[in-house]
Amino acid sequence: MRQAKFKAIGLLFVMLVAVGFTIHDVYISSMKMELIPATGELQLTLQVFTDDLESVLQSQSGEQIQLNPDRQIRDSLIASYLHSVLKLSVANTPISLEYLGKEYRDDLTLLYMQAQRVDELSKMELTHQLFLSELPTQQNLVHFKNNSYRKSFLFDAQRQKSTIQMRP
């Protein structure tokens, strides 16, 4: 059953990309969230198109931004933006996200974050509004993993929050 869901989500992603090339630009990001049970650490890897990130940061700062190669250090600007659009909470208590850094791969930027001491027995609420104020057709895919438990979520202008069961 789970494999069928992953295949359906994968097929939807491929269709969105294929349709996007023929009709209009596709605005999509992907985030991997993995809970490390031994440490209670939640690791996040966010994959975005570099030009979309540059455009949003320019809009937020009013400055000309070029990320790859870095013309100047932009980590504080990126961290501030991510903290404004990504929010986690457990039992209505906010979870602090720490921005760790970035890495460039061709036209993509990988952004790394982590949260400490996340209780794996709880439900977590994720608010994901990346690029939505600037790109109304933006879609944000999230793949959550806790040991062998996996779940995927799709966030967009209509759905910006979701509850994540930490365990099945």
C-alpha cells in the first residue's frame, strides 16, 4: 500500500514537471526530514532551485543577490528567510530550527537544518510556506522518515500546514 502511494506521488511529480515544460514554469521544492531516534535529532535537507532562492532573497532584502558562486556570505539572510517560512511545533510548543549551511549542485541549492530533542512518540505540526508569497503556484514536497516509517506531504498555497505522526 505504501509503495503504491510513493509511486503515485512520484508519477504526479513527473507529470507536473512534464506539464510544466510545455505550459508554464514549474515551481517546486523537495525537503527530506529524518528523525534520528538515538539522538532525537531531526535533520532537514531542503532542495530548491537556486534562481528561485535568489529571486526571493532579492525581494526580501532589496539587494542584488547571486548565490552560486557566493559573491558575499548570505547565510544569515537565508537563515532568516527559512525561519520565517518553516515552522515546527509539538503540542503547540515551537521547535527551534538551526540553519547549518548550504551546498550548490548545478542549478540547485541544498539547504541544511536541524532540530534537537524531538520526541518520536508525538505528533508534529509543520508549516511550510517556502516561496508561496512570491510564487503562488509553488509546490513543496516533504518526505518524512523515522526508522522504517515513511510519509510524504505536499504543501502549496491551499495547504500550508500538516500534522506529521512521528510513528505509525
